[in-house]
Amino acid sequence: MAEEPLKSFLDPQVAARLMRLPLQARRPMAGTMSGQHKSPHRGSSVEFAEYRKYATGDDIRRLDWRVLARSDRYYMKEYEAETNLRCHVILDCSGSMKFGENKSGHESKLDYGRRLAATLAYLSMQQGDAVGFHAVGAEVVKEIPAKRNPAHLRNIFELMNELQPQGPTGLVAGLHELAEKIRQRALVIVISDFFCPLSPLKEALQHLEFKKHDLAVFQVLNRAEIDFSFDRPIRFQDLESHFHLVTEPGTIRDRYLNAFNEHNEGLRHECAQFKADYRRVVTDESYEESLAEFLLDRGGGH
Amino acid sequence: MSFLQPWVLFALPLAFLPVVIHLLNRMRHRPMDWGGMMFLISATRESTRHAELRQWLILACRCLALLGLILALSRPLGGGWWNSGKPDTVILMLDRSASMEATAENQTASRRENALESFQAAAAPFKGSTRFLLLDSTARSPLELADLDFLTKLEQSRATDTAADIPAMFRAAAEWIRRGGPGSVELWLATDLQRSNFRPESELWTTAMTELASLPQGVRVRLLALDGPPAPDRSVEFSEVTRRDLNGKSSLELALKISSQGVGSTEVPLTFNLGGSSRQVDVEVTGSSLLHRMSESLPDQAEGGWGFVQLPSDGNSRNNFSGVVFSKSQQLEAGVFVSEEKDHRLLLLAAAPLPEKIPQKSRILTTENLTALEGSTLALLIWQAPLPKGAIQESLTGYVTAGGQILFLPPGAEDAGAVAGLGWGEVLANEENPASAGTWNEVEGPLAKTQQGLNLPVDDLRFLRWQKINGEGEVLARLGREEGLIVRKTLGRGAIYFCATRPSRDWSNLGQGSVLVPMLQRLMQEGGKRLQGNLNIRCGEPLPGGPMREWISLDAPAKKNPKVDSGIYRSGDLLVAVNRPTLEDETDTLEISAAVKAFGELPIQVFDQEKSGGVARQSEWWKIFLFFMALFLVVEGWLALPVRGKEAGREERSSAKEKEPVAG
């Protein structure tokens, strides 16, 4: 029973292909274990970092004896520290993420987000990083703290499986809450459609950036939302409330696309401003390609 | 504003069809769960400002386009700035009667030719903007004129020997306007105002003028009166043609009426042609009218034949010819059907007074004889009995329709029956002071004057008893001032006559014979025409043998049309003499003022005079509405066009930005 969610969210072949591309943090991470990521502290890796003058109390084992012999000065030789990272995957499970789901088997934005989240969690776990998962609806619905235990992955998948998209978007509040809650520097990956006002979202992103988290954003959209190519009058029923609107799509298409594209451009701009890695994914496109591009952009190809 | 096809306005609610379709469209919306409601709300809010206004404008344009189409189809009429002052349609009404071929004094062109020239000159300013039609007095059916330059060359505008019925022409024009429904119409009438053609007393005038006045277009009339003094002219016609078969010898008694106008006494060289053999007869013509009698002996074996007389060319070339066709000798028969024996001898004798000299006979009819009258050789049936009913009445009606004549005499008792709407009323008597005839028709009918112009002694008749005639018919003679003495009702080619009294002594002195004999003889002659294969008809009357026959002219080598040209024509066994109507020779014309009165309230303008009577000329406005419809459709199409330029630009920008790597 426990394997079912794993199978449904994670394609082993996709995961196997993507494992060649490590998930790297752009910022130094403050991990407790040694790993593949840069640490803000000096450590004991083989990669030389810098020299500094000896100070009382320093470990004399790191004293550069050759420099002392040549110049009769005391210099300490420092090396880069490499540590593991904490990867926090935040998945929006508000009502709007239900869009796209229908009886003919098309998956919703939440399903697509689950695939992204599961694959990223798996990849992260495989390279020895700790992975935490947070489902955000009207508020932070459920969360699993970051751990690096492989069995922990199963818990994450089980939690993903239980998620039901409903209620209004509480992404902004959830991000603020998580910014405070995640104490150490971490890679924060937000998967959402970001259908919320930009101004408060900007503040939430700023909050995460202020806490020195490495931020990555996946905006999940459906093709129908992008094209809005309907020809008949439609009664649009809001997935996050009881509000409905009957309109002739042809008459408002231009305005809709205007507002929609403006919002997305704004989001992209804000992400760039806060050095967040923005990526727009569409549910009818391959998530593998999106993830591969994401990993390559983050330096996985080096 | 009035409309030529107002019933189309019932379709006005269809103008709201786009609104209904829009509402129906909205009603058949499909539900859809939607995530990005914030964008929809934003778009809807914006659309209230621009897009919604645009949508309303599109809807309004569609409604207005439909409204324009419906209004255009209803063919509205109006005046004002749109009216160019020119009529939409002009119907040229041309009197093509024989009298129109008279030339004016010191001119060579006929009145008809002058009329056509005047039409062309008057129509010149309207060329290109006005539709012209020709309605001639012969066909009385408007003919579209593509080019007025060919007006004089048309078959429909050439000279004819017919008479014209001016009020009937207006009736035809009114009917065409009502059915064809043009915009503003002017009727241009060219006529010589001949009284017999104009018929100012005809009830058709009232009907036609009422109909024209009720048309929404506002019809105007322009009158071109060609009533100037004519050039000197003479006309000729056979006023009487009788074949005498007496004692085995046949002769043709001819009476030629020669009328003169503006010509002094002179000897006229007449060309007389009998069966193709021509000779000249010089006749001394004095006064305005002359009756010249001729007697031509016919070969014994002569079956029948034809002849014509022709005058030399003068002021009117169309009244110089008169033709005649005579049949073989034929015995005429009269039948008498009486309920009382005492009158039948008198009637039999009056119908065939000299059977040994003149081929006539009379006999008593029984009820058995009455069922198959149509195929019989009877020229006249005298009926003195209660009116027939059922099969007998049907047989009698068929006989009359085929050309037979029936004279009904009073049965002596009130009769509830009727024949062709005529019946008998109460029997009246005044033995102490016998009634006498008041007025009677001296021109034509059984009591007309003799060929010598003498009156029948109708004044001498005294009536002790008479029976009232019920129903409507043509009264040929009256008792006193009111009651009908002889009433005629025409049925098909024949006629029935009701005479209010009997020839017996206890009813009247009609039995003395001085009136009764010529009356019955004339009725027999009239009825005898039914049995003749040869016919003398007037131009314009239907030709015998049906319309598909081909006729060959015998009097002239040129091809002629027997419907409109006088002459002698043969078609197979049929021989026909076609002459112009007698009334065409009359010189009595109307004053213009009298003619104008016939048009009643209809605005009329005499050519070369100021317009009389104002009427707001109504022009058709359908072109305006069609233009607006097209305009609204163009605007609607422009509004409905998607703003492709903007969209394309936006899409390009967004795709370019997507390709840019985002700094992380």
C-alpha cells in the first residue's frame, strides 16, 4: 500500500535520468552534516579557501609550516567547508490548484505539482540532503520537517497523497510563517499557480530572501488558463469560493489575457528582484524537461 | 412616412433578433470550474468600460442593420431633402386610336407622332434618373422603355385603327402602380380629347381616380392635349351592307357614309374593290356628311365575298378605308314559344312576313325543341310564357352566349323566375288613359332609326297593359319616364330582350306591325350573324377562331395585324373584315377644362402650362435604408474584428521574456 503514492508521483525512470544532475544550492548552506554544498563556515574539505593570521587559540595543526619556515610568520591555512542542505518543498493546495482535473484523465495543477515536488524531494534525498515538505492551503495545512532519513521520503509521499485542493489561497501567509519557522538557511522550493495578489506575495518572497534562504519558484499553469480560447458563454465557478461569473469569453479574452500576462510578468520580475529561481511550467508539458532545465540552471552541469 | 409594402413592417420585431440570439446564447452557457477568477473579475471590470461598450455597439449595429433591411423592404416613401424633384417613374400613356392619325393644320406629322416627339423632349431632363414606361391604348399594359430614342420605332407606338378607352388606361395604370409599387409616379397622357375615347361620363373615371388618389406615392398627371385644328379630312365607312336574295337573284346593297371636315363640296374619286376587282367611283360630296348608296349585283353562284372602299390620301390616312365581308345566302329562322295561343300567329307573321320572297321562316316551338337550341339554326327566339327554369334555362343561356337573340314578352302574371338577372314584376293596366313610349334609343338597337334616317313610329304606340321588368339591364326604351319598355342584357356574343307589353290588342297596338316587324327583323339579322362564317368586326374586338390563327391580308400586300389594323383578312375558311370603330370618325372633342374635371382631385398639369394643384411628391427611400444597413454592417464588422496587432505584439513580448534566463 505504501508504494502506491510513490509510484503515482515519482517515475523511477525520470528520477534515474535526473539523478545525474545534482540539485545544488546557489547560496552557502548551514548544514550539520558534510555534503556537497558550500557552507558559510570554513571546513576541512580539500578545496583551499584563504590564508589568515594566526590567533590565539587556533588549532596549530592548520598552521602553514612552509610559510612559517620561509617568512617566519604565522598563517593559518583555511579550506572550504562542504555541508548538506535542507530542502523545503512548499506545495500550494488551494482550490485553484484543482483546475485541469476532469473525468477524461487530465491531471490537475496539484497533481503536476505533486510530481515536481516528489521528484525534487527524491533527488535531494538521494544526494544526502534533508528534505522537508509543507502543504499550504488557506494556511499551512500539513508539514513534515526536514530530515535526511530515506524512510522520511515515504512519509512525504503519504502526506502528498492525502492532500485535497480546497479553500482560498493562503500562500502569502504560509510563506511568511515558514520564513519564520525555518531557522537555518535552506533551499526553499515553492510550487504554486501564484493566483494571489502580487504585492503581499512580494513581501513574502522578500521575507524568505531576508532569512537568506535559497528560493526557487515553480509556477504551475494550465494551457486553458494561458490561451483562454473559449467560444461559448461560460458560467465560471470559482474553485476557491462560491462566486460565479457568466460571461462571453470572446468579449473579455483580451482583457483577461492582459491581466493574466501582466500578473505573471510581475511575478517573474519579483522573483528576479529577490534572486529567486522562477520557472513557469504548463501541465501539458513534460515535467522532466522542466526539472532538467531547472537543475542545469542551478549548476548541475558543471 | 408611408410605405408601399406596409405588410413587411410586421417583420419589425425581427430587428430584435440579435438581442434574442444574444440572450439565448447566454442561457445556453456551460459551467466550468475556474481557478484564475481574479483575472476574470479584472477583465470583466475592464470590459464594462470598453469591451462591453463595444459589444453593445455591435449588438446595436446588428439590430439597426436588420431594421434598415426591413424598412428598405417595406419600401418607405417620403419627401424632403432626399427628393430630387424628379419622379421615380413616368408612364407615357399614348392614345393610339385612329383619330390620333389626323394631322394638324399646316403640318405633316400626325398627332400621335407629335405626341411621341413631345414625350421625348419632355423626358430628356429626367434621363438616367427616371424609369419610363409606355402604356398604349391598345395593349393597356405598361412596357418598360430602355431607351427613349427608340420610342417612335416601337410596335407599341405605331398607328392603329383601334379606339381608345382613356379611363380604362388610367385604371390599368392604377392597377400596375398598385401591384408594381414604384415610387413617385407621373402619368403623361397624350390624347386628342375625342369625346368617344375620353368618355368623361364613364364610371371608370371615378374608380380609376379614386384608386390613383388612394396610392401612397402621390400620383401626378400631365396632360398633352393634341386638340388643335385638324387638316382637311374625309372619312368613309360602310354604314349598311345587305345581301338581297330575291327571286333567285343576289345583290349587295351598300350604303357608304362619307364625312367631311374642313373640305368644301367636291367630287371625290372612290376606289371600290369587290373580291379583288377594283374600279373607281366618283361621288359628289356636299356638306359634312353624305350617305351614298350603291347596289352591286352578285353572280348567282356567289357563295360569299369581300370588298372595300378607299378614299384618296388626306388629313388622316386611317379613316379612308372601310371593308366588308358578306356571306352566302342563308335562310333565317325564328322560333316562337307561347303559353297562350292567341298571340302566336301575329308573332310568326311579324318574324317572317314574306317567306316566298325573302328567305325567312318562323315556326312554333315546343318544350322538346328547347333543350338543344345552341346547335339549331334559330336566329331569334320569341318567348311569351313564364320564364324558363332548370335545364331549359341553361339551354337558352348557352344559345344566347353563342350569339343567339331571345325576346321575352310578358307572361301576364307575376313570375318569380329570372333570366340573367331580369324578371317580371306586377302587371299594370291603364285602359282609360293608355300609356305611351317616353324615350328610346334611336342610335342602335331594335328601335334605332332606319338607314334613311327615319324614326320608327314608336310615338304611335299605346299600351293598355304592361308588366313591370325587374332587374338591371340596358334600357332601350321607356314607358313614360321611369319604367322600362324594352330592356337588353348582353350575354356573351348574344343578347336577351325584355319587352314590357304584348302585341295582342288587349295589351297594346304593337301588333299593328309598324314597330314590331322592323324590331323583329333587326333582332333576326343580329341573331343570324351567329350562323355566318364570315364576320365584320371592329378593330380591337377579339378575332374569331382563337388567338393562335395566322391571318393574311387580302386588301393590301403589306403584312398587317388584324388586331390593330383595318383590312380584309383570311385565315383558312374564315374571312374577316376589320374596320375602325365607327366612333373614331366623330369629331366631337372635349375642352381641356372639361377633360381636367374628369381627373377629380388628382393633381394635373397640362403640358406647356404651370403646374396646377400641389402635391408633396413622395420618393422611395429604400436606398437610404439599404445604405444605412450596409453602413451598420460595416461598422459591426469593424467593431467585431479582434485587435490582432496588439495581441500579436503582446504574445511576442511574453514569449521573448520566457526565453530569457532568470537570474537566481
